[in-house]
Amino acid sequence: MKASEVRAMSADQLNDELAKLKKEQFNLRFQAATGQLEKSSRIQQVRRDIARIKTIAGQKAAEAKA
């Protein structure tokens, strides 16, 4: 997911996407613990997407206050 795609989302969409990614992150960690994970690089990709969404959501909240 690119930053430009995230910036185009509304606050509700960001929250929905964040919840979806956190659920996926949990499932990936569970798969890694049980030895069923096929793409270990996906864990890092999901972590970065979560951080990207949180960062942009914070920026949008700061802009709304100003």
C-alpha cells in the first residue's frame, strides 16, 4: 500500500483498514509460531502498512485541530 493511497482514504476507511491489518498481523504471527507461514516477508510488509496508516491518521488529526 502506497502513502498516496492511504492519504486518499477518509478517517473511517483508515480505521477499517487498520483493524483489518491488525487482524492479518495476528494471523501471520500465529502461522509463524505454528510453522505454517509461507511468506515471512509479509509480516514486515503488514507492520509497515500499519505504521504508515497510523502516521497519516495522526497527520490528518493534527490538520483538523489546526
